[in-house]
Amino acid sequence: MTEAVTPKDDQVLRTDVVIIGAGPVGLFAAFEAGVVGLSCHIVDALEQVGGQCIELYPDKPIFDIPAVPVCTARQLIDRLMEQCRPFAPPIHLGQRVMDVERLEDAQRWRLRTDGGLVFDTAAVLLSAGNGAFVPQRVGLPEAQALEGHCVHYAVRKRAMFADQRVVVAGGGDSALDWALALRGEAKRVTLVHRRNAFRAADATVQEMKRAVDAGQMDLVIGTIAALNALDGALQSVDVKTLNGDAEIEADHLIALYGLVADLGPIAQWGLDVRAGRVAVDTSYYETSLPGIFAVGDIATYPNKQKLILSGFHEASLALRKAYAYAFPDKKRVHVHSSYDASLSERILGTPAT
């Protein structure tokens, strides 16, 4: 795997395929692209790979990956990263593809991101899950002015919370994980959740309760009603509980309510979009625009099964059609991976026997 290199001004990144989405299906697609013989770049609006798996349930068990009896979402992403590492696809995180433009002369596509990247590609593979994920924000009018310095929707630099009074809001894995992680360096950590039931892994919930009993952190059951600030700095958080209102002194609020799906600019590309999903032909999972494919949860067709393993299958077929766009004058001959000497040498360092 390689980190994306920031191109120079006006530089266009030319590749065979641009994969939009770095979730499990997008990562497997990067591996399959290498197997087929295609170069690719991966683009994702999030700041880390893994998509919904990592953002929403990193430590929840997954049982329906072929030949893997059980693994966590985090383990699955780690293994997929390892699998596609021999092909070193550049990954561009924190970049949202805004528009696509058909290059008529070359029969290729030009993509632009909100971060200034420009791609010239033969094919586009949408593996964006439910669309670009954006955090659920604090629904209070005073929150917006505090975002970025006092109100946070992710933890980017944990050092900024050292010796600070921190309120973590939410009841999922991310909220409990960060509340536990910060208890040792923050001055005080208070976890706020609307009910006394949590969506996190049971082991994490039990660890949190032990930490509360030991006085290492606080737990308040209730909903955040107001943020109190002075000169642009957070002073305290008002929480409405069953026993009345409570005021919690705080320098920072980390709101981890989860993510909401937003199809975003993709909805404006002229694709056949049905109920927030992109319709495809199941022969190769191609959309209504030739050269643009949709796989995984973002794709819709009759009897669609929203499973990770379905996305793997869809990506495999889509990339074989993408090969025809990348190399229109070249016919690809199918070779089983066990007998593919070049693939074996690429992955194992030794040719197949």
C-alpha cells in the first residue's frame, strides 16, 4: 500500500480505474484490479480506510466472510489492506469526488475532488457503501461556532485533550473506546448517553462500567440540552436527565453519534438513481453510463443482497469489464490464480509451479 502523493498544480493523475470508497469492497476491488492487470487509485471522503466497518462497528464480529469463521470489522480491513499491498494502490483520504466529465475523444473519464485532485481514468468503480458518510452533528444552534476547536466529531490529535475536561457523547463502539482511551490523559472524562443501553461490544461496555465504578471516568444518562461558552471557548455542557438537569464542566465535547449516509455529488452525475441507490446491469454491474460501475451497498438490482461477500463478487465482474475500457484493443485471457506465474511472483516473490 502506498500513501497518495500530492500532485503538483494542474497535474492530472492517469490510471485505469478510480475506485471511490475505501471500505471492504473497495479494498478488495483494489486487489482484484491488480489481479486483472489494472492500475487503480482509491479515493474516500473519510480520513481513514474501512468505511462503515471502521466508523460504525470496528470491533463487532463478522461471520459471513468465506473461509473466515469469525473476525472483527477491524481485522477484516487489516487483512484486506494486507491482501492488496503487493499492488500498492495509492489511497487518497479526506477527498470527495465532486464531478465526472466524459472525455469524448479518448473515451475516458475525468474526475475532480474537493481537495483539488484530477484523475484521467478509463473506468470508475463506485464502492461508496451508502454514499459518503458524514457525522451526525450536535443539533444545537450554539454548536456550530464551537466546531473544530471545542466540539469535535472525531479524534484526530488525542494530545489536544491532555489535562482537559472532556465530555464524550454517544453509546456506540467509538464513543466508549475514546472515553476509555482518554481517561488516562484527560483531566476528567464524562460519557453522556441518552439511555442505559449501549451499542458497543459487550466487553467494551463492561470495561466502561468498571472504569466508572473505579472512579476513572463518569457516566451520565441523559441528553445534551445546551452548550455554555465564553469568548468562543466551551465552559460546560447542560444535560437533561430523568432526575433533572445537570451541568458538566467541560473544555471539549466529542460527539460520536455515528454517521449518516449522503449520496452527495454522485446523485448529480446523470446515473440511474433509485431510492438512493445506483441501478446497475448485473452482467458486469455497470451503471447507465458506460465505464462507470457500482458495487456493494450503493448498487441496486433485483434480489440485491447487501452483504460484503456480494460486493466482492460484483467488484470482480465489474473489473473484468473495466479491463475492456482500459485496453480496448487487447483481449484478456483468464488464468486461475493458482497457475498465474506473474501473480504468484508479485504476491509471494516466487513464480507458480
